[in-house]
Amino acid sequence: MSEANPDKKSARDDKRITLKAKLRFEADNSDIVISGETKNVSMSGAFLETIEPLTGLNDGDEGVVFVEMNKGGNIFDVSFHCVIARLKPGVGIAFNFESEEEDDYEEVEE
């Protein structure tokens, strides 16, 4: 199986790190908010497990994913801009943390 761009790594290629945490996705261009959990993340993405309806969302939609963290009894959110990589109704949403802004930054001439 060939890839369209062999130089670009897929989010599925990155090593997964076990992280059980609550996630919340907030779409950039609508008031859609989806909550759920993840069991693992990678440097380039995560999968939000949820049975909530995914109506109004599409592959390629952008938003912010919030990861609920707990340190010393204090709960706080860490957020990442993301793009929906794929939707699996009744299962969840796969996110890619890479954004066009990051791609543009990497291409800056020296």
C-alpha cells in the first residue's frame, strides 16, 4: 500500500503512550462540544472514545481538544488545537494535533 506523501508521518505511526484521561472537543466553527475519554495518546494525536452523536462534524474540521489532568489534587485542562482525522459514530473521534500553523512554521526559510 502506497502513501500519497511518504515523507509525512501518519498519526497512527507514532508510538502510543498510555494515558487514561477525560477529553473534551470544542469545534472551532460551531457550538459543538463532545466529551469522552482516551486510553492513550501519541505526539501527533489521540482518540476520544464517546457514544455521543457526532452530528455536524466532518473529517478535516478543526477545534480544540482539552485533556483533563490532575496534579496534587488540583484538576486543570491542557489544550491542543486539532483536526478531526476520522469519525467513528458510536465509537469516537480520532484527532491529529498537527495544524497548518505548525506546518507553515516548519517551512520558514532560514
